[in-house]
Amino acid sequence: MRKDLAHARVTVAGYDSIDEPDTGVGITWLNHRDLVGAVQLPDRCTDCPEYNYNRIRLADGRVFFMVGVDLDWIEHDPLP
């Protein structure tokens, strides 16, 4: 999660799947702690609506599609 969102204690949407036209299905609200240790997964296709989202796997094994602007994959100092 972006550091500014984490500091503001914002939750961001994670979707179970993406439907046409770019509509998230099965929303789960995730906070900074949920996203600690998450990894980005490779795209499954390049011509489907999922391609416009980042597919991630949380440390607990759950997989979600997320809007990339909510994520920050650059290493930062850990939050307190």
C-alpha cells in the first residue's frame, strides 16, 4: 500500500475477480496490515479486463485484483 494511504489508515478495495467492462466483483476492504508481505503475481492474460488491475497474493494466501495506484512496490522504511 502507498505510504500516504497507510498513514491515513485508509482501506483500499481488493476484488475476487474482474468482469466486463472493468468492474470489480467480490470486494474486500484491505488495510496496510493486510498488505504487508503481499507479492505481485503475473498477468494471466493481456486481452481481458483483469489486465488493467494488479493481481496480488497476500501473505495469508488470498489473491485479489487491485487498482495499481493504491499500491507501492518500492521499498520504504517500515511504518511504526
